[in-house]
Amino acid sequence: MRAQAKGAPSVPDGPTPADPPARPTADPLPGPASPSGAAGGGGGAADPVDPDLPPAVASTTETRAAPRTAAVVAVVAAGGILGALARYQAQRWWPAPPAGVDITVLAVNLLGCLVIGVLATWIADLRESHPLLRPFWVTGVLGGFTTFSTFAVEIDGHLQAGRAWAAAVTLLATAVGAVAAAAGGRAVLLALHRRRVARLRAAGAASR
């Protein structure tokens, strides 16, 4: 015990204990979401929006976006009718043989996938387009033009009739050919776009 001056407060021997660590406080709970989709207090992310809608429509309330939803449904329905009618007419012009692979349905599916690969890439990657263009052409027209149900029924008919070879040819040609057609359409369009961009850059550099 150290000597203390008279009247001075007593000081204990040894080091003074450190203050206890402060208890962590929980983060405040987010407040209720505001009409714009952000949480109370300015935080939070906005609600997801339909990518087929333009920003002006996507940022409005649900009641304001309802006419745009109706427009999308309308163009998909109209495009689907046109595509299905085109396939029906093609099957009337080139009917399926009594036994064997239905070349018309196979050609329709391959052609539709090729055009989908081109159009979907052109609309999504290469230019700004009207928000109803993709629903009309890709989902509506080409979705109605191509057919999976007829393809499946055809394979089942071949199997029921004992034509396993025709079922195998139809299955492989459609599955592999459809993917190859869509990928090929995309690749060809991107290659043409790169050539066009390179040609424009070369022309711009030559004019300087």
C-alpha cells in the first residue's frame, strides 16, 4: 500500500481495470416500404420490373402499368394466331407422308428456331427496339409457328406403328437441329454486325 496524502482519495495498488467493452447494438429494423419500393429511411432496393416495359411505364404504379400489360398480352395473342396460321398453311401445302418423317414440321421448327436466334439477338443486343417487338415476333409469331406438341405426337405415332427409326430421326433432327439453328442464327448475325462495325470504323478512319 502506497503512502497517501491526508485527505486525498484512496488509490488501489496495481493497474486500473479497463472499462468493459461496449455491448454491440442491433441495427435498426428497416421501416415500411414506401410506394416507390424503397424501405423507410431512404434505404432498400426498388421492386423488380418487367424488362419488356419501358422505364417510364415500369416506374409507375401497378394501375398505370396495367394498360401496358394488356398490350403485351394482345400482341402475343395476335402474333401467336398469325404464326399458327402460317404453320397450318405450310402443313396443307406439304402434308405429312403416310409413313415416315414429317419434313414439313421438321422444317417449320428448324426455320422458326433460326429466325428466333436472329431476331432475339437483334432485338436484345444490337439495337434499342420497341418493347412490344419481342413479345410480338419471338413469343407470339415464332412461338405459334414452331410446335413442340405436334413434334411429340408425331414421335409417339411412329413408336405406336413400330417405326422406331422414324421416331429416332425426328427426335434427333429436331432436338439437335433446333439448337444448332438458333445458335447459328445468332452467330451469323453477330458476325455480320462485327463486319459492319469494322467497315464503318475503317471508313471513318480513312476520311480523317
